[in-house]
Amino acid sequence: MAGHSKWANIKHKKAITDAKRGKIFTRLIKEVTVSARLGGGDVTSNPRLRLAVDKAYEHNMPKDNIERAIKRGSGSLEGVNYEEIRYEGYGISGAAVIVDCMTDNRVRTVADVRHAFTKYGGNLGTDGSVIFLFNHCGQLLFAPGINEDKLIEAALENGVEDLISNEDGSIEVITAPHDFIPAKTALEKVGFKAELAGMIMKPIKETFLMGDGAIKMQKLLEALENIDDVQEVFTTAVIDERAII
């Protein structure tokens, strides 16, 4: 099935991520720590921890840092006790936004998130206000120019839920949450490594923004992503690439 162009949006977000390496390390350490606390410190029996560790290695995090985070999460070392919080809201033109956070200070975090929404033209909503507009799933995004026929063949052999060919030539492989790691591992074994891979909240219906609306929405999303306690931001907005260059 066809989909909107996403590659410019993905490249822009990845560039921001790469430019803030220290902050990304902090977010990854939080995810490793919380994953170990919730599911144990064994990556072979804790899929969430395995994914967190894989991401940490992809960003060249030292092994010692990862192991210390696992020990803190599993109780072998003392450390800050983070809690997961999800906020929901609306951006420009009613585009839905989900903000996933990990924090040791709930009051600080909600104040920062509310401020970003208010400053950039959005509204912080209540629990459940937009979650129904998203599906929880695994996503593997492959760059334009990949051998589409071979990728599709390999993906179909490994139980994926959907394949989306975007207008810019990129391809999304969508999996059920529990199938994400097996599918990712299987595709990598046959030479298909995704440019971006992870568990996401995927919009059921997208809101395409252009002009001033796209620029305002991009500023809102960047403000949310710049908050120290924010781990991930998901939105139904698809922003015109001219607004993010």
C-alpha cells in the first residue's frame, strides 16, 4: 500500500539525535535501567531490554555504561528510580501527539511538557484523549534505493503485519509488538538492516501539514523532544519537508 513521504522527516530527526549524543546516551541509559527493573537483567529473556541494549550499541555507547545501567535496574547497584509517564495532547490543526517520558520528578516533567504545548500552539490533553488514534507496533524503516522485491520476500517469510512503500522510495515494515525482534533479527541475517528500527505508536490516520502550520508543528515537536525527561514523541502529523530543511 502507498504511504506519505517520510524520509525527510526521519533524516531530520536522526540529524538532531546525532547532534545531541550526550543527551541520547542519557535517554538510552534510562531505557536500559527501566527495562532491567521491569523485566530482569537477562537480555535473552527480556525482549524490551534486548532492544534497549541493541539501541545503545548502535549509538556506540560503551559496554561498561550499559552493564552498569542493567545492574542499577536489576538492583545490583543503587541508582535513581525512574517512572514511566505518557502524556497526550494536540498540536497544530488538531494533529495528535503522544509524549513518552521517564522521570524522577513527575511535577517537573508535566510542567515542562505543558509549557512546550502552550508555547508552540498546542494543548496538553487528558489520559486517553488521543491514544485511540495510534497502534502500538514494531517498525523497521529502510532507505530509498533498497531492493524492494527481495526485502518484501524476506519480510513475508518472517511474519510481518504490513509493508508500506512510501512516495520517496523508503519502505516500512510493520510487525506486531511480540514479532518485532524476531523479524528484525531475521532480516538482518539476510542483509537487510533498517535505517530506523523500534517500537512505535503508529498513527491510524495522518494529518499532512504545509506552510506555516508545518513550521509551527515542527517547532512544537522539537520543543517536546528537547525536554530532558522525554524519551519519545509520536504524532499523527506528517510535515511538509520544506518546513524542516
